[in-house]
Amino acid sequence: MARGSAVAWAALGPLLWGCALGLQGGMLYPQESPSRECKELDGLWSFRADFSDNRRRGFEEQWYRRPLWESGPTVDMPVPSSFNDISQDWRLRHFVGWVWYEREVILPERWTQDLRTRVVLRIGSAHSYAIVSSHPRYPKGYFVQNTYFDFFNYAGLQRSVLLYTTPTTYIDDITVTTSVEQDSGLVNYQISVKGSNLFKLEVRLLDAENKVVANGTGTQGQLKVPGVSLWWPYLMHERPAYLYSLEIRGKGFDWPLLVKDFNLLRWLGANAFRTSHYPYAEEVMQMCDRYGIVVIDECPGVGLALPQFFNNVSLHHHMQVMEEVVRRDKNHPAVVMWSVANEPASHLESAGYYLKMVIAHTKSLDPSRPVTFVSNSNYAADKGAPYVDVICLNSYYSWYHDYGHLELIQLQLATQFENWYKKYQKPIIQSEYGAETIAGFHQDPPLMFTEEYQKSLLEQYHLGLDQKRRKYVVGELIWNFADFMTEQSPTRVLGNKKGIFTRQRQPKSAAFLLRERYWKIANETRYPHSVAKSQCLENSLFT
Ligand code: BDP
């Protein structure tokens, strides 16, 4: 093979460019087929962070014109991964600025020579934007990154990178909505084809065993599946349907951790999570479809804490982001609701208008699903709640206030639920509650940070939740599944320790408590859907 024509430089700097442009077109997950080939680019890449004072040397010297090693030293960087924790270099852990990734790829000759083949580079995730502040009290040119959220701002190519081909006339997007008519499943589809008007479309719907269960033609239509067996969440009974679970890891992606986390979810008997506070890798969503885990799909609207954030530029961007999230995840049966933000300053008038607009826009993008945002405001002050379908509440009784006074939780929780319900008469989800716990710390009677305290706090919440859950409280999601890294601060001991599992996925005592609870709730009503039935294959709405 002639190297010249078949070698491509994948110089992926600057990362920020990709993020700044709204994504156009469909976002179908690449699948190999007779007309589509995939080539994974995961593995070791060459990497350099631009440490120059203005962080722009890479552009000035045009590093992208030649192999990266020719313009200076490079290091090995695994993709997918965040670059922060890979090396021993402190500067890289906290790096703010442009980083450059490079990988040499040998393309099959046909890809470059066949004019009917279109080659697409797909970057699963390139993170991220930065807010940079200069401080007059510090040395000249000194800057740091300020974030308004409680997770470490890991950055880099955190999900898989791949090349794939399509014919030059190709399916760009598919939208599927479903409904049920007696015992038949109805699948409405809309297919967008690009590249030419000269095509014929044949549509086949496959079941979990790859058997064709319905046929259609043309770019839109309805398929009917008689005797359908519906997708059903893991262990969920029907009356009342109830979500119970926690938040899992989502920024990066690697299979061993993902499969381990799903095994832990099943062990717990959990049936749902929220993608706090950004969309998770597509592979995570596929696992949810497969394992029957319900998802509240949250966009990266986190840290909207200050009045100046609620402006028209942010609003416009936020709407674009919702378009991208919906476009990417709309066909997953597991997605039950969109969340447009986590803990925005929703007591502000400007936030009320802002949330109203984002929610209305999201509903227009997908009229089939409810929309929410997650609030930590007071019921009387919240300006966004009138626009949501389900009220999601975060509260940390006996943690961020009334320290140690577990005896207050039931009263405070009941008051919270009653106030919100009286005002809005909407279903409510307790979307966060929990306690910081250092595995191995014990004290009885319980003291904060011990395993006993976490357990007792959760127990008190559960007593309060049990009072309301057959009425209007439709879900409880503890914070958090596993410990996770945050910025350094006097309130964080090597990160956030509210996990019921450690960062290494070992259980704290509370994990056993939750396990008992989730299985008990699942068995309260013997609903005929079995666990086995809930394990649908990805992308198939019906088994
Ligand atoms: C909530 C946030 C979440 C934090 C949590 C905490 O939504 O991101 O990690 O508090 O303080 O307010 O542990």
C-alpha cells in the first residue's frame, strides 16, 4: 500500500473547537453492516499540552502541519481516558488550555479511492470548555479554572474515537416513537437520508433474536408487532411504578468498570439512575436498554449558580445542547425523562424565564417524554417548577445543616413533600439525599462520616419516603452510587465520599441496607414481568 495516500493524521487539537460548533445532522451510533465499516482508533496516542504562556503556541507554530514529535516532546496518552490522572506531572492534572492529540492511521485503500465511500471521524467525547479567571492577588499571568460543580473537571478524549464509512447516499438519522394498541406494539419511524434523492428504502424490524418481526418501505411509516412483549424496567412492579437508585459514573468510558457497575446495580436491585450531571457514554445507554435500567437523561446544565448565567447567549447554547442530547438519545427505550439542569438558581426571576424556554424547547423536540430539572430551591421561591412535569428535589437533611440530628429528618422530609405537593400537585422524585462516609470509619451511636451515620441517615429518609411513595412520590435516588473525585476543598476528603460503594466499587454498610430495601420494594407486588424479560437487547424496543 502506498503509505502517502493511506496514512491520515488525526491531529485532534484543539479540543475546544469541536465543542464550540453545534453538531449537525444525526448521531446514530456506528454499527458495522454490509455497507458500513468501522475502524477503532482507541489505544495509545501522542499527546502534548501547550504550556506556553498564552497557550497558543500550537497554533502559532502550526503543530498540526507535521507529526507532533517534530515540534517538541510528546507523551503517550491512552484514548479513551482523561489526561489528568495519567502522568505524575502535577501541572497536567490541573492543566487549563489547549491540548493536542495525534494518532497515525492506516486507512484501507478502498476508503480513499472508492468515490462512493464516505469516511467519518467520530469522537465519542472531547472535553471540555474552561472558565478561566485571572487573580490580581496572584503573580502576573496566573490563572486557574473555577468550576461551580462538585466533580473534578476531568478532560481529554474520554470516550472512543473511530473512523467509519457509509455509502455517499446514507441514512443520517432515524427517529422512532412507540405506542401500544391492545396486544400490538406500534413503531413509528422516520428516516432521514442524505447524499441523494435516488434511493429505495426497505425497513426491517428485528427482535432480540434477530428475527424479522415487521417490514416497511419508505422514509416514514408505522410497523405493527402483534403479540408484543414490552420493554420493562428491571424488577419494577407496575402499581405504583417506582424508581429507586443512585447516580453512576458517566464521564469516561471503559468496559470493565461499566459491566462491574451494572452488575452492582443488579445486585442492589436498583432500577434507575439520573445521568448526573452530563450525558453518559452511548455504551452506558445501550447497557440500560439491555438491563432494564430507567434513565433520567440530564444535560450538562450544572453550575447555573449566578444571576449573570441566565442570559440569552447561555439560553441559546443550552437549547442547542438539548437538541444534541435528544438527537443522540431519543431512540433509547430506557430514557424516561429529560433533565435540563441540576440545581440552577431557580429562585431567580431570570431563571424562571430561562427554564421555561429550555423546557418548552425540549418538549418541542420530543413531545413523547416528560421534562424536568433538578431543584434544591425552596418550594415557595422556585420559579422553574411550574414548567416541569415531575418535580425532582435534592435535599440533605442532617448533613449540610442540623448536623448529626437524624431525628429531624422525617419531619423535615414530610414538610418538604407536603409543601411541594400542595403547591403543584405533580409527581415528586427525591433526586438526591445522602451522607459523606469514609469506608472503615465506625462509631456507635453514629457520628458524621461513619458508615453507621450514613446507614442511619438513609434509614430515616426511607421512613419518610415510605409515607409518601404510594401517593405522589414516584422515585428515590440516593446520592451517590460510588465515591468520586472533586476539586480540593476543606469539605472534601480526596473527593466526594457519599458513595455507598468506594471508588474501587467495594460496598460500605449502606449498600446492604439499600439492597434489602430495593428488593423488598420489588417484591411488594408480584408483578408478572420477570427479571429475565427485562433484559432486552439494545435498540430493540420490544422483545
Ligand atoms: C448536590 C449536587 C451534587 C453534589 C452533592 C453533594 O447536585 O453534584 O455532589 O450536592 O454535595 O447539591 O454531595
